[in-house]
Amino acid sequence: MKRQKVILSWSTGKDSALCLCRLMEDPRWELVGLWTTYNEAMARTAIHGVRLKILDLQAKRLGLPCIQTPLPDPCTNAEYERRVGNALHQMRLQGIRHIAFGDIFLEDVRAYRERLLQVHQMEGVYMLWGEDTRALSSEVLARGIRAVVTCVDTAALDEHFVGRDYDERFLLELPDGVDPCGERGEFHTLVVGHPHFHSEIKYRRGRIHRSGRFVYRDFIPQ
């Protein structure tokens, strides 16, 4: 069976990192690159708030090219769809028909992605979809994916969780109602170690800053 080319929507976090493992093991897929959106004013990845330098280090350690789509701040939905649409169009010109996502159970998010992809005759691939998030969080740790928490939504989680390692202790201390994968946006992560990295990313913890109810911890590459 001929493998299909796929690009992975790469958040810099643990779910897309686990999705990458699954793609690499699945004979249906040939992973040809990563794709990330970023805040062009801040030079940081969208949502997770990770420095682009660390994103570049992740891609180099995986040996994969990374398409980076800049987004303005603030960004209207119309502008987001225009810029994402341009990126999808360029991928399709390169013969790529599939984009993989680390989504797990948010139906509205998946439906929105599918609508955008259909405009460009592309399809989504969801390697984690519908699985138990407790089991997925255990798989992340069992595979040796090392992650740190870059952002927490203080409406769901106390700010003292930001900056911590994503490990068994972190999971045990999560309050009731907080998803262990942060699938509802309770927290976001940055992967610094991965079984497909040729070496771990060295870093130091930087300052904490706040944006509304969200609290971010900076991670600085060394």
C-alpha cells in the first residue's frame, strides 16, 4: 500500500507530539513536515505562547521542515481563514492532501477544521480522536515524551501549575473536572524531550506574565 503524504499541525505540545509517534508507526502515512501558526507581533506560537526559536529546535531535532503561518494580533476570524487558507493552498500544490491534528473530543473544533479543509479538497487525520484522555496522558509519559506547562487558564486551574513538568505528580494534583490532557484549554504544554528527537532541548524557565485570565511561563532555549 502506497503511503499518503501528511503534514502534522504542530502545537509544540504533548498531544501533537503523541500524534507524531502514532503517524510514524502507521504504514498508511508518510509524515513530510510540521505546520504551526504563530503570533507575528510576539514571535511566539499561537495559543501555547512558545518562542519561535524553540519551535525551530523541535523541528530540527525531528529532522522535519516546519511551515510557519504568521497571524496578526488581534486576528479576526476572516483574516485567520485567509492566511490559513493560503497555507493549505500551498500544501496542496505540493501534492499534500492530508493534515493531521492532535484533537481528542471537541466536536466543534473538528467540524471547523473540516470545513476549512474541504474548501481546499483536503482531509483531516485524527490519530487520537475519541480515546480516553487519562489513557492518553499515561501514554505520553510511557513513551518518554517530556513536556512542561507553558500556559494555564486560571478559570479552570490555579496559576501555580504553570511552568511545572507534565508528569505523574502534575496529573495526580489536577483538580476534579480538569482534563488530564487539557483538552478544554485548561493548560497547554511545550515538548522538550521526545523519542524522535535526536537530543533533548535544553532550556531555562523565564518570567511569568499574564494576559487576562491566562498565565504564561516563558521558556528560554540554552
